[in-house]
Amino acid sequence: MSQVLLFADQVAKINDAVNGVVWGVPALILLIGTGILMTVLTGFFQFTRFGHMWKETIGKLFKKGGKGIFKSDDKNSISQFQALCTALSATIGTGNIAGIAFAITSGGTGSIFWMWVAAIFGMMTNYSENVLGIFYRKKNKDGEWCGGAMYYLENGLGSKKGCKVIGKVLAILFSCFAILASFGIGNMGQVVSIKESVLNVFAFTPNKTVNGLIIGGVVMLVVALVIIGGLNRIAKANEKIVPFMAIFYIIGAAIIIIMNAKQVGPAFASIFRNAFSFKAAAGGVGGYVIKQAITWGFKRGVFSNEAGLGSSVMVHSASNVKEPVTQGLWGIFEVFMDTIIVCTMTALVVLTTGIVDLETGASISGNTKLGLATEAFTQSFGVVGGIFIAVAVTLFAFSTVLGWSYYGSKAWEYLFGTKSILIYRIVFLVVIVIGSTFSADLAIDLSDTFNGLMAIPNLIGVITLSGTVLAITKNYSARKLGKNPDKSLKPMLSAYADIQAMQEKNLDEE
């Protein structure tokens, strides 16, 4: 046991050093700057075309005959709704509950404002990633779509003059970081949250480590049953889990917010007031406080919606969609749903129940992370609240593990080939058990570091290929939007002539 603790301590020290660089000011500027760049280049697309986004995504779910939305005719691809659910399964996770509570206690209530900022601009980062993912995706020898940052780095950035080597190097780095991230945010960070949520309600033995191993073993077995069937089984599982868990959690959170309706105004006032911390500035510590709010807001925003990581692109690229922009619109909705809706509701639950100081964001009871979120629900619903949050966290975390197991496998496939994916899955399952022995602090800190490392090569790719995103967006807008759409204009569907021709034919047949 002492050796395990010593190992964890060494990992924590190394991670702290790397994390300080990865989440430094330059990285934060790169992250938010990419979103701002894509927002400006596309004419504030997430605002001006919000209605169109809603109509072409969630709106189609309520219309009959939406071809390809719920079911894919191609056995080697998944439907657009399955792609969304799998992407949301990876994004709507413990970051939406424990992560938001952590942001408030670490960066103050103002961190929620900066989380919103990260999400608003992150919508266009996610949009751009998905557009590039569809445009540069290819099919593997099994006929399955393969897309993601590694492909647009190698074949997009790499196609530019003098950039072949750097494109390939960045693609390899991204894939390596994605595999590490799948073990962090997509595995250990989620399993630890499942362990804590379950143990808050039940305790199997007096030994915490044994309890963790029992829970880790059970999670490993259930995950194994799903991921052994590949993307189709993962997508089918998430198609059933994600809508239920999202509605389940939103209703529970909404009831608490309504119960504390009088505190909603003060909660919002605290968020906006402390985002810039004018009071702290007068005391000479404003710069530090504001930096903490921004850093934690951006960290938790990225941890939650993953905009900028290039992760969800891998599953979006596996959908049966033909138009790159169509999947980009799903990317905007994904960030909106994850952060603007779910994360905001968690923040309001924490801020309206009186369990934190609205001036400092400090926990009154001393609870943080999942413990603070559990306190909010327990205070409102009693024992049922504890059970509610345990069920919600378990569902959120489990679906995230499933989604990230796919992301990691695609990164592994890029590096080592299709035949070797089984090796990755075995390692991923073993890490579940190892992660169940980690502390929540270490698991979250590791996830933050891996997130930051993964984002850097991806964002470089998005920035250098921003012209391609703009061209595809303009092409789509000219053909589909406005008073006089030009239907004779040739669509931009793929960077490769053979796939372009195939997708044009498929569009004509629809």
C-alpha cells in the first residue's frame, strides 16, 4: 500500500510541473484565441445561424422522415443522433457536476462567467474541428470512417508547402496525447467519481482501497461487455443512456433551482461581479483573483465540453453525414447543451442552496468537488438527494468512459493500425481498476494536463486550416442559406476526389 501511495505522490509532483506549463497564459490565449478567430472569420456564425443550427440538429429529432438522423443505412457508420449521443456521452460527465463545484471553490463564482465565455467561443472551435474532421476523413480497410485531428493535421496542414513533416509530427503527438487523455479524463477521472458517489451512499468494507477495487472491477466488466462490440455497440448504448441521464439530471437540478428561486438573482450577480473581481482589485489582489477565475473557468469549460481538444471529432467523423457543416452544427449544439445548459444548472444548484459564500466561492462546510454537489442535492432532497447524485454521476461517468474508449482506440489505430486495437482496449480496461485506487484530486489534475497537451496540436491545426473551414462554410451558406441559395454550386464535401464524388452522388440520391 505504501508503494502505491509513493507512486501516486511522484506522479502528482511531475504532473504539477507539467500542468503549470500546459495551462499557462500562452495556452489559455491559444485556446480562447482560436474560438475568437473562428467566430470572427465566420461572421459570428454561432449567433447569426443559431436558429439554423437548432433547426438542423435538435429540430430534426422531432420531425418525421429525417433521413439519417436516427438510423444509418451504412452498417459501417452511425447515425447523426448516435454520433451526437456518443459525443455527449464523453462530454456530459463528472466535469458537469464535480468539476463545476471544483471551479467555484478554486476560482470563485466568477469562474462560471469565464466558463460561459469559453463555451461561447468554444462552439466555433468545436464547429471547426467537426467540419475539418468530416472534410479530411478517410475509410479504413474495414470500410469504417476514420477522422479526427490526426487526419487533418497530416493531410490538411501536411499538404501545405513545407509543412509535410510538421503535419505528421503534430498528428503523432496529438494521437499520443489523445491516448493519454483517454486514460485521464475518459477513464481515471470518471472511475474515481463513480467510486466516490457510490461510497457516499454505500460502503462494502471498512477498507477504502478494497472498496475502490471492487467498484473498479465491476465498472471494468460492464465496460468490457460494451466496448468489445466496437463503435456500433458503444453508439447503441449511449443512444439509450445519454437522453435519459441528461433529462434525469436536468429535471432534478431544475426542481432545486425553483425551490430556491429567490437566490437565482444573487447567484447571477455574484457570477458577474466576481468575474472581474473589482472589490479584490481595490485590495491589490485583483490580478491574481481574476487570473484564477479565468484559469479555472477555462479549465472546467474544456474539461466539460472538450471544445479545442479535437476529441469528439473522432466520433462525429464516423457518422453517415455528407455535409461537413451539418456535423459542425451538431458540434455547436453539443457545446451549448453541455456547458450553457447542464453546467449552468449545476452552478445554480450550488450557488442557490447557500452552501458556498457568494463573495469568495468558498465552501461553508469545507466540502469540495463531488462532496459539495452531493451536499447541495442532499440539503434539498434529503437522503434521496445523495442517491440521486450517485445515480447521476454513475451514469454520466460510465457513458463518458464508453465515449473515450472509442476516442483512444481511434488514436491508437492511427498510430499502430486496426489490428492492434484489442491491445488498447485491454490496457484501457486495466487502467479502470488502477484508477479506482487514485484520489479525486490526482485524477482530475492528470485529466487537466492531458487535456492541455491534446489541445495544443489540435488548435494549431484548426488555426492553420481556418481558411478551409471558412471556404466550406461560405460554400454551404451560398447553397443552403439566404433568400436566393445557389443550388447549382458544387458542394465542398471532401478533400479527396474519390470521396467527394461518392458523397455528391449520395447527396443527389437523398
